[in-house]
Amino acid sequence: MGILPESHRDLIILDHLDQDPDSTQASLADLLGVAVGTVNWHLKRLIEKGYIKARRIERRKLRYIITPEGIALRARLTLDYIQSSFNLYRLVRGRAEAQIRILQEHGLNSVQIVGSGDVAEICRLTCLEMGIHVREDGGWPLLRVVDLKIFLELEAPKITDGRD
């Protein structure tokens, strides 16, 4: 999952424990893509703050129960996550629209998107909504997606036979 902000990790932990209170620290670590020690730190912190309780059900097995305060925290974190996701979507969409307007100002209506992931998909949808044809073959201007940035390359790359 990559590096997640602490609040996002807390949200994932709370959501997962709500679905499966018998989750192990190892299964949570796999879900988050972090070390078991990191999960242990998060769980201890959530317990200290009163968001979850741990009950021993076997000698080496714990069950994690979300408290009412934990349910309220999960609701707040979910709203924050949704809000930040929409803000990020608006940012990326605005960047895509700006680059597409430049493309249109040059009288062009086709582009090739280079990159993958959610940002590239937002670019693809924005192109379709703005009447720009997304091409898969070469020879077209490029919308290059690098992380959250979108670059327009009006000059299509030259295809060579390697004898330059």
C-alpha cells in the first residue's frame, strides 16, 4: 500500500478490526504493508487513547474491540479521507483540464497518455469529456503522468530505427 499517513493507517486498522475482531497483528501488518512492530505501536496507541480494547481469548491470541470512541474516530477519519480524496481528484482534474485546453488551443484533438494509475485514469476520463481522442499508437502529442503531475508534450516523439 505504500507509505500511508498515520490517520489513514488508523482508519484501515479500525475498519479491519470492525470486520474481523480476531485479526492478528501479522495479518494487519500484511494489510498495511508494514512491520508487525509498527502495527503493535498503532494498536498500543489506539488502546491508550481508548479507541479499542484488547481482550485475551487464548494464551497468545487477542481480540480487538472497537469502543464507542473508536467508532466516532473511524467516522471522523472516514470523512477526512473522503474529503482529501475529493480534493486530490479536483487538483488532478484541474491539472488535466489545463493541459487539454493548451492542446485544444493548438487545434489538436488527439493525445496519447503515458503513465498509469488513478491519475492517468482521471486524465483519460477528462479527455473523453472534453472531446479529445485518446490514442494508443505513437505519433501523437503526449500527456505524461508523473506522480500527481501532468505534462503536455506537443511534439510527438520521433520514432527512429536506432541509426541516429
